[in-house]
Amino acid sequence: MFSEKANIIFKEVIAKYHIIDRVDQDFSNPYDSQSQNLEHLLYRKCWIDTVQWHYEDIIRDPNIDPKSALTLKRQIDASNQDRTDMVEYIDSYFLEKYKMTSVKQNATINTESPAWGVDRLSILALKVFHMNEEATRGNASEDHRNSCQAKLNILLEQRLDLSTAIDQLLNDIEAGVKYMKVYKQMKMYNDDELNPVLREGK
């Protein structure tokens, strides 16, 4: 099943990141990039999410230097753009894979594309990893560990449900019961002509 493959890769990425556990560490993708390799896309997607997760931790430091915070905000913005681009690359993979599918006359469209479900699954992998850290942290109180274990159990259930839903959506698309459309990003705040602040500063 697709979700099983994705979850394995996400765990691999998160474990690899935490060996060094630095946002500025070098990145290398062990999966071949030729022919829009799905494993390559999934690995890259989760790495972006993992680095951004830690960016978000750092920027919440109440003692962070304002200049450093601004620099980090720019990095988060760039990371968000990379994240959205990767979602579109993954959706392009599925569009290509299912382009010859015969869509049934009564087929329906889903509220989100498969890759946006993958985006949520990648974030869930990070939540599971870090909540497990808290649930097993030796210097935390028993109440804290118990509370985090209860949250972890919910996250694991959520991951199972989301994985099942993604696999079902892909099965339905393959069977022609569902069809997918991808609306390319139309972000306005990065555009010199659409963001009035940028437009006036030109």
C-alpha cells in the first residue's frame, strides 16, 4: 500500500535528521531522482517538513535576537514555498500515473488532492516522533509522560485513519470512482505585482 511506503520513508527521514539534529546540516537524498521517483519526492518532502518543524521551535525562543528572528522568518517563508512545490510535484506524479484511467460518469472529486493528504501524513510522522520523545523523557514528571502517552495514542490512531483514507482515495482514483484536479498555487504575498507592499517598493 502507498501509505505504508510513505510512512516508512518518513520515519527514515526523521531518524536521519536527528542523528545530527541541526537545521543547517547537509541534505542528501538516498533515492534516485530519475523519472520523478516517488520515493525521492517523499524523502525530500519530509526532510523539508522536519527542518521547518525545528525552525518553528527555534523562532519561539523568547530570547532570540530580533535580527536572527527576521532571518529565520525568511527561512521559514522559503521552506513553506519549498513545501508547497513538493506537494505539487507529488500530485504531478499521481496525475501522470492515473492519466489513462477511465473516469466513470458519476465520479466525484475529493476535498483535497492526494499530495495534500501526504503533506498531513508527513507532519503526523513528526508529531508522533516528538510526542513519543516527551512520553518517554526520563527527566519529565510521570503526569507529563502519561499525558503525552495519551496524546501519542491519539496521534497513532489519527495516522492509521489518514493512511487508510489516502490509500482509499488512490484506489478510488485508479478505479475511476474519484478524479483529481490540481489547482496550482496562486500565492499573492510573494508576487511583486499582487502584494501591494512589494509593488509600492519597486
